[in-house]
Amino acid sequence: MIIELAMAGMLACDIKEEMIVKDDILCFYQCRDTTKEFARTLKEYQCPVKIYVDRKPLPFKERDYKGNKWTEEQILKFRENIK
């Protein structure tokens, strides 16, 4: 019950893409307020399907459902910068 209440005030983000680079897995998330999140983990583990971030969501007027999504170009560019 306490965990559910704590997560209720957090912003939910769903997995968009994951890829293995060297010894890590890169995890790209799309949040409900159209923002993006990134995480990485060792390849012995896996990316969670959903993460919760502790920040306020964007106001409704500032959300961009079409333009603020992870694109293949952004993911590949991010991947190149990690190496």
C-alpha cells in the first residue's frame, strides 16, 4: 500500500527501445508527458518495462505528442556518443 502511494506521485515512463553496446544495455523510455528518459544497465540484467521518475510532468500546453519522441536517428546518435 505504501509503495503504491509513493508511485502515484511519480511520472510513469514506458520502454521504447533497448540495445546492447559492449557490456551495457541502453534503455530508452518515453514518458506519459511526452518527455524522454534514458537508463543503462549491465547486460546481465534487463531494462524494466516501466520506470517511474520523480519529477513533475510537463504542463498540458507544453506537451508535444508527435515531435518529442525518440527517433531512430536520436537513438543511433546517442549510441555513437556512448562508445
